[in-house]
Amino acid sequence: MTETSPENTGRIAFLGLGHMGEPMAVNLIKAGFDVIGFDVLPAAVEAARRAGVPCAKNALEAADSASIVLTMFPSGAILLDAYRGVGEPGLLESAAENTLFLDCSTIDVAQAREAARIALEAGHRSADAPVSGGVVGAEAGTLTFMIGAAAADLAQITPLLEVMGKKLVHCGGHGAGQAAKICNNMLLGISMIGAAEAFVLGEKLGLTHQALFDVISTASGQCWSVTTNCPVPGPVPASPANRDYTPGFAGALMAKDLGLALNALEHEGVAAQLGPLAAEIYRKFSDEGGAGRDFSGIISNIRDSSQG
Ligand code: NAD
């Protein structure tokens, strides 16, 4: 048995079997890990069982026998409630001493730090490892994990993260994974708005999409928002613009992540201008029909609001 084998990782309680959680749990099982799942949504439990994930009756039952409690929840408030328990014992109280609480959700940095603090206070260990790569990456096992954890806990979580992802970055101590994730996604939101404005301006100035793409993709404006997720159809055949902006990365998730970035900007007193503006632009995009569209669909709003 090697240090990185599923056999000596112990049982993994996988809580939150939604769009991301279910395929991640399935990949762990396929790789030989001992996984017990749970979701508050009966339909998610049923779907997970059908996909081969054994499920417990409730979260505490799943966590009781686990050495790692992995969470993939919608928000930090839900995570903290599950840890503390609401009107009943929480996960931290019922789990065996020294359980490793590994949160892979995307949540507020302050909430991630609080989650780690109360886990440690209860005699456990904690790590945050939010992901990028979306449902496609979750299914293919090609996610990127941004990890905030004590160096001593990396050996236990690395083997399972390597199954679910292809790139792991240890960003620092507790909360550092979430911090890196929102910095990246704030830049992504800003760069997509910039790319979309450049293409709409190019249209007005009589440039073809291909000509502008050929310049930007090899010049100093080059970025992922142009070279991989190009907001106009044509130049990058796999980009969501070629399938009427079916995500990809949905506007609702970009709005959520920019909201988390905004909280952190305010908390840290950063004199940012574009981050808050991008948060406002994507909140509006999401509220006004873009929630389920790829975030590159912001180009339609810019085009529609333009004169002429
Ligand atoms: P989702 O809503 O599909 O799944 C979340 C699941 O958690 C739901 O099934 C919900 O019922 C369950 N849940 C909520 N409270 C629970 C509790 N107390 N116990 C057990 N289960 C509970 O969301 P998702 O798309 O799978 O995203 C999960 C996380 O990953 C989010 O934080 C999201 O921001 C992040 N993320 C999502 C994507 C994506 O493309 N979907 C990409 C990167 C990161």
C-alpha cells in the first residue's frame, strides 16, 4: 500500500451531490475510494445512487464513519450551518476526532476562514479546495483545485484531488484556495467584459470577427476570454458563442463569484474600480435573463445597448 492509495485514505463522506458533486463522487468511486454520499434533495440522492454512489440516510450518518468529510455546497452559509448544526448536532460535533473537513464549494473567504477556525476548535482538521473547470471538468476528472490547507494535511487530500482534477495548486493556509479562486474569477469577469466591448467596437469599425481575433489572439490583448471562450461565433469553434451561449460557465455563477470578490475587496479595503463594476454588470446580466447563459453572452447586452 503506497502513501497515496485509496485504501489508506479512509472513508470519504461526500455531501452535496449536485451538478458538480455527483460526477466528482462517481470518479472517486471508479478510482477505488470508499465513498458514502448524501444530499438534502431526495432527487439528487436518487440520481447519485443510480450513478453508483452509495448514500446515507442523512449527513451525520455519512460523516460518522468518515475520515474525510468533503462538501460541495451552494454557499458558505449552508456550509457553516451544516458544520454547526441548526437545532440539532452539526457535523463538527458528531464526526470522530481529527476528521479532515475538505470544502470544495466556492464560498466567501471570510466564511472559509471561519469554517476552518471552528473545525480546528472542535478538534478536527480543515482544508478549502474550490475548483474551476465546471461540470465538464468534474465529469472528466480534469478540474483545477486551488488549495488552502496546512502542509501536513496535503498528503491525505492529494490522492483524491488527483482523481477529480488534473491540476492542484497549494495556495497557502486556510482560506487561501478561496482567495485565489475569487481573484482569478474577478479577473475573468473583467476580461470578458473587455473582450466583448472590443468585439462590439470592432463590429462598429467594420472589422470582421476573424480579423480582430487573429490580431488579439497573437497580440498584447491576448487572454482566455478571447482565445478559449471567444464571445463571438466563428474564430473558436468550441466557444459557447457557437451554441447560442449555452454554458460553459453560467452567468449566475459569474455573478455569484463576483459578489464574493466584492465582499473581499470591501473587507480588505482595496481601491478597486473594475471589480465592483464587473460585479454590478454580471448581477444585472444574471437578473435579466443571463443566469442560465454562458457569461460571454454579456456581448449581446453591450451590442443591444449600443447606438445605431
Ligand atoms: P448544485 O446546486 O447543483 O449542487 C449543490 C448541492 O448541495 C445541491 O444538490 C443541494 O441540494 C446540496 N445541499 C445543499 N445543502 C446541503 C446540505 N446541508 N447537506 C447536503 N447537501 C446539501 O451546485 P453545483 O453547480 O454542483 O456547485 C457546487 C459548488 O461548486 C458551488 O459552490 C459552486 O459555486 C461551485 N462551482 C460550480 C461550478 C459549475 O460549473 N457548476 C464550477 C465551479 C465551482
